[in-house]
Amino acid sequence: LAQVKLARCNTHSPKGTRLRLPTTFPHTMAFSGVVSVQPVTEEEYASSFAEYMSRCESEYAAMKELSGMLAEDMSGREIEMLLVGPGTGHFENDLMNTILPAHGVRVNGVVAFEPNPAHVAPLSQVMSQWQCSTVLHPEYFGAGSNLSGRLFDVVLFVHSCYIMPQKIRSDLMANALRVLKPDGRIVIYNQCEGDEHGHDQLVECNRHFLQFLDFGDGAPYADHNVTAETMQAEFSRAMPDVTWSIKRVVSGLDVSGVISDPHGAAAADLLTFIFSTRTRSLPQELQRQMSSWLISAATPDQTIRHPSAMLIGQPSSSGCACVPLSGIHHAAA
């Protein structure tokens, strides 16, 4: 079991970036002290992520709706795309084969950088089904990446930025800007601070309980404090010549597994994903409070609020019409 220390609380909550929304905190949490924890391994994260993926049908629908908005904005164009860390390409496959063609967007070429060896083979197979030229680099995308002077209309990041340290994120965006056409855009799918109903409750839950978790000199494998809004502020400071805007779609996360069995494997895996540490190793009282928080926050349909967002960066000199910051939409049923 993790060692409980009465020590300084290490919260990772960014300042000055939160929306003024009603908080959830369904009841008072009485846990005291700070627990020394270790971040999950890649294998543990993959296992917890699989549980999360089985619960986020609403979020996936919202991501497709956001993609439709992007495609509509580019309707009738022929484009070149750069994919950064697309994993196995599951979502990108929907984008390429269904969403973009439905809006008259023709993709002439795709270049992908995927450093995870386990993802390269399935990604290669997916990309072979696309009706355009494709190049897959099994490596990290960086300043030294050889693209032979090739420029792109869209540089795409799909739910990968909260796994990166801030310095790497900023460097990646600078590299993306370097290979972007003057009227191109950087597109990032991510969680956000909230919608018109209140805070993103996954983010809110994470921020509340992080005060009891001490990662020491390390950091969470996935930092769910990173939202579209915090990145908008972060990248605006790092790249003042780029305009960053946000679109949001209302969606939820299914927590029925936690409700039906708060101490079961499904609950443990979902909590492990949210906090990036093995929750089975935490004190039982803290585990109980985490599960209780989600249960109390859940709506009658057994979901918590977890809206989706698309952060778009466009060079300010391009004269492009940027997506309005305040746009909030409801995912189609």
C-alpha cells in the first residue's frame, strides 16, 4: 500500500485559466494527508485507457461532430495532412473515410509520425485503406524531422497533448507551425474546462483529489489538468503570432461501472485512468471517496459531464476566419 504522509499538498491546478462555472463537489470529502504514489506504467495506462474507451461513446460522437464542423469550414478544398502521434489511427480512419469526404474535402496526402512500436503495424494497415498517398514515420516528430520542404493544410493532434510535458507540447506546436501552410491550421482534440452546464467533472474530480496525491519528482502519465483552455493560454504565450480558438460539444462519460460495483475492476480501471496511478494501491478510504464522488455527481443516465473540445491554431497573418471561442454545441443523439 502507498505510504500516507502528512505533508504539503501538491496540486497541479493551473491558475487563471478556469471558467467561472458552478462546481460539483457533491459532498464533503474528509480524507486528510497526502499519499506518495507512482505514475502508471505504459501497460497499466493502456489497460485503464481500454476501460475508459469502453465508456466514452458520447465523447466519440462529440469528436465526430467537431470534425464535421472542421470539414464544413474546409468544404471543397484539396488538402495535405500531418498526423502527430495518431496511435492506431482508429479515429483518424473515420475522419479520412467518412467525415471529410461527406463535406467535399479531398485529402491528397497524409504524413504520420507515430513513435510507439506497438501502434505502427495497425496504423500502417489503416493508412493503406485511405484513398491518397501516405507516408508513415515510426518515430517522434521534431525539429529534425525530414519532410523535404513539404507543407500542410492541417496538423492534427488527437487526445495526445495531456500526455506530454509542457516543454514538449510547446516545442511540438512550434515545429507544427514551421510546416504549416500560411492559411493552414493546427487542430487539437482535447478535454475542456466545461460547458454551459458546469465544469468538466472528470477534470474537476481529478483536480480535487490530486491534492491528496504526491508524485514526488515524477508526474502523472496523463495530466488531466491540461484542457483546451489551459493550452490556449500556454500556446498564446509561446506563439503570439498564432490565434488559438476553441469549439466545444457537450458530451458525457459513462460511470455505470463505478455505480454498479464501486470496488470492482471496472471502477478501479476508470479511476486509474483519471488519476494516472494504480488506485488499488491507495488507502481504502481514499478509493471509497473517489468512487463516491463519481457516483454522487452522476446523472440519472449514469454519466458525468465530460465535454469535448477542438483547439485550433491559425497564423494571425493568414486572414482566416477563426472558430469562435464561445461556441458550445450538443452532440447529436
